[in-house]
Amino acid sequence: MACPKSKTEDGFETHFGVNHLGHFLLTNLLLDRMKASAPARIVNVSSAVYFLGKIYFDDINLDRGYNRILAYGNSKLANILFTRELAKRLEGTGVTAYCLHPGVIDTELTRHLNSVALGIIGFLRVTFRRLIFKRPRQGAQTTIYCAVDEITAQESGLYYCACRSVEPLRKATDDVSAEKLWEFSEHLTNAHKFLPTAPASWRSNVPFSENEKKAWKTILFILLLLRCPAKVCCKLYLIQKQDLKPPFRFIHA
Ligand SMILES: NC(=O)c1ccc[n+]([C@@H]2O[C@H](COP(=O)([O-])OP(=O)(O)OC[C@H]3O[C@@H](n4cnc5c(N)ncnc54)[C@H](OP(=O)(O)O)[C@@H]3O)[C@@H](O)[C@H]2O)c1
């Protein structure tokens, strides 16, 4: 998350390449085996940060302007759209697909953040650790719920948070974008060299403007400040608690 601007060996922006294309390709390579062993489930771990995301089909490497948090958000939005389209394509096969926000978990995910953001997170860790951050064991619960619970066996293509399905924002339920992302990813994982000649239909009309970047940075900064008040902490605490309540059944290793 929030890596400095960099590319994968294949030349893709790191977040998009690692968080989306890698999973897209791996899933597709395993699909025949999964269908043969149905019932089977595919679980994609997304993030609530998807709400900042947007898929720039004509600037997938974000060469026009790079912001590390937005790049992460784009890849997490891609996870949700991918899951949606995957579920559609898997209808009737016995293979189901899920994506989820696991919560805010105390992991190494923040390792690439800059020193100011790390300072704020460090302060929150020390002061509000038990209220804000889940331990990795708790953070795995929604993923396990999607992977094994009997209720979710009948569902596919949905987005989960705190062990229940929730309706994501419209940009994450846009079937046209989901299909377009699928076809785009298929081309990228087969022959990424075609990128400079991407068809006009893949080009988005809205540029990644400087104003847009500034606006998102301001929103992020305000959100970070607002996370401190007790009200937010209590809400997060309640969400953490709810994770461990029925219908979820705790899985022992
Ligand atoms: N932690 C949270 O609060 C949170 C919130 C929402 C969503 N998530 C999602 O949960 C998932 C797991 O994250 P986590 O919290 O467990 O973070 P983590 O402890 O940092 O684990 C991330 C994993 O990604 C691998 N990775 C990192 N950079 C990579 C790269 N450039 N190429 C290939 N692999 C790379 C790491 O491998 P190495 O260990 O080998 O470096 C590690 O296995 C992610 O999809 C994240 O978006 C986490």
C-alpha cells in the first residue's frame, strides 16, 4: 500500500500490477481447476479505500500524475469490479467469488507511508491501538467468513465488511466498467506492449487533474484528523466487536 512510484517487472504501476493484474492472471490460470473441483470459492481482499479509486484506462500507470494513496485505492476498486465480473462469468459453474474490506488491521501494510503519515499512525497505534486496530487474527475473520460460511455459499459477486455483505458505492457496482476492466486486464496480461495503442473506447474523458489530486489529498488529510475523536473510535470498536458475533462461527486453526 502507498508505495512510492514504481513499476513491476512487466512495466505496470506497482499497485495495479501487484494488487489487480497479478490476482487477475492467477485466478484465470486456476479457473479450469476450480471449476473441476466445484463447489469452490475465490476470495479477493479489497479495502474500503476503494472509495478513492478510479480506473484510468488510458493512463493505467498513472504517468499523468501519481498519488500513492489514490494508486492503492484504484487497485482496490479494481478488486471489487474484478470480483463482480468474475461472479457473472462463473454463474452456473459452482464456483463463487467474494471481495471484502477486512477492517483496519495492525500489519506491515503501512511500511511504505511517508514519515508524517507513519508518525500519525504510530501515535494512533500507541494511544488507541485496541480501539482502532484489529489484530491480524481478528482481521482475518471476514475473509474466513467468505471462504467457509454456509450463508455465503449461496452468494457470489458481493462485497463484505464485518462478516456481512454491504452495498458498495456505485462506481464499484458499475457492470460496464467491470466488463471493460476484465477485457482490458485480459489484454494487459497477455500482451502489455499494446498499451500505447489502446483503443479510443478505453480512454476515460476525465483527466487526472492537479485540482482533483489536491482535493483528494485535502479529503484524506481531514479524514485522518477526524479519525481521532472518541465517536469514531467507539464506532470502530463496535464494528470490531460485531465481527465475532453470529452469524459468524469462529474457526479454530
Ligand atoms: N491492514 C489493513 O488495515 C488492511 C485494510 C484493508 C485492506 N487490506 C488488504 O489486506 C491484504 C493484506 O494486507 P496486510 O494488511 O496483511 O499487509 P501486509 O502484512 O503488508 O501483507 C502484504 C502482502 O503483500 C506482499 N507484497 C507487498 N508488496 C509487494 C510487491 N510489490 N509485490 C508482491 N507482493 C508484495 C507482502 O509480501 P512480503 O511480506 O514478502 O513483502 C505481503 O505478503 C491487502 O490486499 C490489503 O490491501 C489491509
